[in-house]
Amino acid sequence: MSEAGGGRGFGYSVPQRAPWSLVAATAALCLVSATSVWTAGASPMSREEKQKLGNQVLEMFDHAYGNYMEHAYPADELMPLTCRGRVRGQEPSRGDVDDALGKFSLTLIDSLDTLVVLNKTKEFEDAVRKVLRDVNLDNDVVVSVFETNIRVLGGLLGGHSLAIMLKEKGEYMQWYNDELLQMAKQLGYKLLPAFNTTSGLPYPRINLKFGIRKPEARTGTETDTCTACAGTLILEFAALSRFTGATIFEEYARKALDFLWEKRQRSSNLVGVTINIHTGDWVRKDSGVGAGIDSYYEYLLKAYVLLGDDSFLERFNTHYDAIMRYISQPPLLLDVHIHKPMLNARTWMDALLAFFPGLQVLKGDIRPAIETHEMLYQVIKKHNFLPEAFTTDFRVHWAQHPLRPEFAESTYFLYKATGDPYYLEVGKTLIENLNKYARVPCGFAAMKDVRTGSHEDRMDSFFLAEMFKYLYLLFADKEDVIFDIEDYIFTTEAHLLPLWLSTTNQRISKKNTTSEYTELDDSNFDWTCPNTQILFPNDPLYAQSIREPLKNVVDKSCPRGIIRVREESFRSGAKPPLRARDFMATNPEHLEILKKMGVSLIHLKDGRVQLVQHAIQAASSIDAEDGLRFMQEMIELSSQQQKEQQLPPRAVQIVSHPFFGRVVLTAGPAQFGLDLSKHKETRGFVASSKPYNGCSELTNPEAVMGKIALIQRGQCMFAEKARNIQNAGAIGGIVIDDNEGSSSDTAPLFQMAGDGKDTDDITIPMLFLFSKEGSIILDAIREYEEVEVLLSDKAKDRDPEMENEEQPSSENDSQNQSAEQIASGSQEVDLVGQESPEESSLNSHPESLSPADTDNAASISPSGQNSNPTENHETTSLDGECTDLDNQLQEQSETEEDSNPNVSWGKKVQPIDSILADWNEDIEAFEMMEKDEL
């Protein structure tokens, strides 16, 4: 969770390398002059409407906080669907997500300074008394060092900061005598053993009672931590040192930051996601601004703001230059490899990067902040919330949304920077969506799937710590807050630390390790708040002019630029540029032309081949334009074919004893064979084919005769497999993915294409299952031998006749229990959970497999007819102006399913163990993101 900072994005400039006291003193001026600059750019919101929205935020907070206190306290968090508290050890484990819970009333501590910001001073005083009376920090529980630092230590320090402010005002907290600070100091000492490593990087977890190394600690064996986990300590630890005079905390946090800086990749100046805490080797070498790294960058800049140490600003600016050079592809922010930063490391973005526009405001780089924020807002308008991850063509990659506040944070800072009332309307949309889709009787529930609107029984503490704070401040005028917010800086959890700490208890020797490793050009660095006269050149429509080209970025392809036609070259005999409709993946000349246009091939781990364009790699500017046009044409061609050929997903339902239709598996359709949407479903027992890949005449035709054949993906076309099992007498076929661990939970389904030939001879239905779903059938065969399935366009009701045939017995009970265990890996199928291709926008990219796996090979003929549709749009940027699109070569077309929200796949009675197993698997899939914040 990365929060941008403190309302000090820019303002009046002060002399370069001014004494920090002057910088701190003038910091409060940074945003004042900007607040009225942009009211001409949009219709201003009336004072009455702002007050109404502010009051609405207060009511929403009361609803969330009141229900926590009534139904959950002293538990760490509220479970809003079941109206009870989440106590670690009493609820099923959610894996790493639960490392934030330490039986220390997490939500109450995280909400302390929010109460003051929202003018609930009496409630704040009561809450502080409850913390001092009830909270125990000496529990035998293993917690995340990162989460405990930003939420609990930060919450205690933020509460202390505002407690002493209120005490000075003379009305509230007159009894307060630094009790919260003493608790914070106690917690700080409990966290220090985590730093007992040769590198100085902390262990990711620690036992609050027993520390690290003791046998009772049940931790201390970890070797890796995320960069943000180790690099998001300096604000809280330095503040603790400055408040108490105990320098050890700031020293340990500085040492960790120094080590991360030293281990950056020197040629790219980027850092990876995960690092070995003992050796300093990078474990995950991809780099971005989202999960796993985000708040490391944030704390470098904010450490300079709070502590006045120039080395932190030098490091941030060095990293920021690398980010804008490699990761920023406006409006996108795409992960790259630290050793090969011109290559994208993944084709999707996670929700945590939504903090970055706010950090850019603090930096004073407004234009890219506006661009990325607008892109994110368009995604929100499509899905109501920001999905945990979404692809570069803005489809849902991970559908959860745990009510994250990062986008609201950036919205607040952009409004402070521009004064544009547009951002008030954005905030209004956030309020409406929260009330309409997330509000439940006992609070606000996280979204399990933003596409279906389904809920999850969780309300994380950061929702109260941050969301309501930023939304209230967005609509509040200066007089609506009882203290000057500009005197404080926000931590990554939006806790408030006073700027006067910069001149308090400065006992740390500030060795500038930055210059030892890199030569810095001071002319490239901003040492002060940038002047608004430079940022906003007298254009009241500045922000609007940046946003306008991005208004339809989610729903349409990138707007076309002016394409210069090289008529002179054509007349001189030069060949015209390659057109998408003429492209053939097997033509070496075409591949050479792609290279000239700056279009390169990337072979992904899952077997796909991806097309990426980098304009700077093109032979000339004209070739770069040709490359952009080629990518856009490929997108449009792909999108058109998707709409023409897209098929919805199908269902494989296990109907035999002891399942009786309770297990329904999501299956991908085929573009050939029997269409299950137009014909009656196919029912039969399953049997494995020999050879298992089905690429030659079957050697066990008697085994598959009259049955549904199971075949493995790979080594030949899908159509060839279908013909071979059909010739053996099979009545249907199920192709199981050979990519171990693949699942419809995390990968978009695709439809199996033909082989470019006439497939009318194939008359049996063919469906595709990912490895996880296929394993459920294979496990059932091993357990029960005879397994009957139903292939259909949607799940049918359970089979009461077969279920009634079975007489209840202990044996059957045992088998039922075993069946439930097998089914625990299955997933309830719901078409609402899939996206419609008509909703896709920016680009379409064909997915393909490696040459060794030629199922579904797409032939893109010179006549301009692609035999297979394409999908999964990828984007990069061309000179920072227009999104260019990572189309992928298609040796195999894997087309994401169409969705129909009006179609139901039936109901599946799923045992609780199965539901929890699926839940844990989902949590494990988010492990890296959750280490950063959940």
C-alpha cells in the first residue's frame, strides 16, 4: 500500500539547496496557489454540494467504524458479511494475508488519526483510552514486519502526533502523557530482532513474543523479502527515533535502505521485486511501481521531505529517471526486467500502482500523473472498482477488489495540485460506487469479483485508515479540518507525521552513500517545490487537454495519429509497409520487416509468443510510424474476428456417484465439432486415450468406444486429435492442458481453433480444460474408475434419480467425503465472472504456444484472412503519446470466452472444505501482492 505525500506536490520555489528549515517552513505553501488555477476548466462544484459529499463520507465512516466497534472489537478486523470479528486462529487461515493480524485490535489502531481528521475528537479520545486499556503487544503470534510497521507502529505514531496537537490546543487529551508513544517504542523494540541479518534487511516475519531465533518463534527460516517490505520502514522508524531520542530505530531503517540502494541493477538503476535477505541476490528480477516495490520509491522521496537528507532525494530521482525511461509507457506502467529493461516482464498491471500518480504530484511531474490517473479512472468506470490486476487491454486479470484506497489518494493529490473540479466528480463516483456495490448492513465488504459484484467477508483496516481520510479531505475546505494538514506528511498507510521532526533529535550521522555509486547531475534534480507558474502555463484547460485523448482508452483502440504516406518511396520502387492483413508468421521476410519497424518477439513462459513495439528500436522514424500502424491494424483485425467468432465457455459436469452433478468445471469451446449450444448435451463415461496426446491412431479404440475420450494438449492440432478419437468411436473429447498448474481461476479461457482446413467432418463435441480442472476428473477416475460426465453449454441441475438410487451407508458416506475432497479444487462456474469481448478496447493480441505445441495453430494467409481470432491485448507506448500494442503471433489461437451476464450455469452444492481450499489457492496466487499490502 503506497501513499503519496502529505499535500506537498509543488508550489512556490525556494532557493536551490535551501536549508531544510526553510524548505519545511515553506512546504505548507506548496499547494495553496494551485487550488484556484483550474476552476475554469470544468464546472465548479458548489460549496453546498462539497459539504453534502463530505457529510456523506462521515456517515460512511460511522457505518464502517461503528459496526467494527459493535460487532468486532477487540478483534483485529470486522467480517462484514457475518457481522463478527476476525480473530487469528479462530477463523480459517488465509495464508500471508493473516500476517497483518496480531491480536492487537488492528482496525482501532489504524483508525486513530482518521478520527481526528474527520473531526471526531471525542471518539478519538475514547479510542485512545481503549487502546491503552485493552491492547496487548506481547502476543505469541507471527506477524508481518512490514504490515505491523505501517499499520500498528504508524497508527500509534499518528495517534500520538495528533494527541499532542489536541493537547496543545487545550480542549481535548489534557490527560495524555505520551502513552501511545511508549507503546510505539515497545513495539519498535519488538521489531528490531528482525534486522539481525548480515545484510541489514529485516526478516519478513517476527513473533511478537519470542522474536526470531527461539524455537517457540516459529519463524526466522525465511530467506527472501520484497523490496517494499524492507524499504518501507524509514518514516516510522525515524519518527520513533526523533520522538523518543533512541537513534537505534532510524539507524536500522537507514541501513536497510542503504543496502537496497547498493544492490540496485547498476545499468538500469532499477530494483527487483524480491531479494535474498542474507546474500542480497535478486530472487525476482522484474521491476515496476506496483506490488512488491511501490512504497520503497515512495519512502525515498518522503524521507527527504521529512528528514531533509539530500541522499534520499538523489536516490529517488535516479530511480525515477529509470522508471520514466523504461516502466512508464503512458498511460500505462508496465513491469520490465531489471537486466533487460526494454523488455516487458508481464502483460498486466496491479491495482497498487494507483498510488503512483499521487507520488508524481509530490515529485511535481504532473502530466504523466494526469494520464495514468485518467486511464485508471476509465477502468473503474468500466468495472465500478479497480480490479486487483488488469491486462494492458483493460480486461480483468484478477477480479478481487479489497476496497483499496490508492486511487482515492491519487485523486485527492491531483485535485490539490490542479484545483480541477473534475477530480471532485471522480471522488463523487467513488462514494457512489462504495455505497451502491460494497455497502452491507454490517459495514463495507470487499469485492470478490468486480465483474459479478460478489462480496468477500473482509473489511481490511486500511479501508478506515486511508479511504475515508482521503475522500473527506478531497471535499473539505481548510476550515473543515481542525488542524493544518500541510504541517504533516502522510505515511504509506496515510498516518500523519509532523514535519517539525526534521529538526528534532538529529543524532544520526548522514553518510551520503549515493555518490559513491553513481555520478549525479544536479541539473536534473528538483531540490524544492516546483513553481506553479512553470507547471501550469496559464492554460485553465491544461489538465483537461491531457485527459481528453484518454477518455475512450478503455473502450476503443488508441486514437490514430497522422500517418505519413511515403508516396515518394513508393514511386521509386520501394515496397509499401507491411499490412496486418498480409502478415504471415512463418514468412522470414515479414519477421525481418517487423524487426525494422521496432517490433520484437517475446517468448513467454506459458508458450505464447508476444509482439512488442519499441519505437526507439526502429530503423527510422518512418519505420516506427509503420510499426505503430501495423500494430493498430493487427488489433482492429483481431478485434473484428473476435466478435465474429467468439464462443461462450462450456461446462463439464461430473454426474456419476458420488458427485451427482455437484462438481461443475469451466471448459473452453471449440470452433469445430458439435455445437453444444444448438444440440442436446453429450453424456457418457470418460476414458483416457492411448497415446494420451491423441496425435496418432488410437491403440485402445475399444476403451474409448462410446465414451468421452480424455486427451492431452500438445504436439499436434486440436482438429487432428478430434479426428483420431472420433475414428476410434468416441462420442466426445476433452482436451486437458499440459501446462501443469494452469487454471481457469487465473487464466482466461480460450476456444480451440481448427487447422485452417475444412473441419465439417468432425461431428463430436470437443471441450478444453485447464490442468487444475482436468486433474479433478483424473483424480476421480483413480478413485472411482467409472466416472460419467455431462458436456453441455451450461450446467444442469443435479441428477436426483442417480442420487436416489444410492442407499445411504457408511461406505457411501466415506465415498461422498472423498468426492468432496476431490472436488475441493473445482470452481463454481458462472458466466457473469467472464468478460465480453465486445467490452475490450485498446488492442487484441493473438495468443500462441511454442512451436512444440502446435494445437490451434493460426494461419494468417496472404489473402488477409486469419483462420483464428486473437485476444489478450498488450500495450506499450510510442514516444509517450499513443499506446502501441503488443499483439502476439498466433501459432495457436486461444480466445477468451464471451460472457453473458444473463446466463446462469446452474447451482453447485459445494462443501465448505472445498470452498476454503479454493479460497486458500486464490490467496496463494496473490502472495506477492499481499506481501506488499492487504
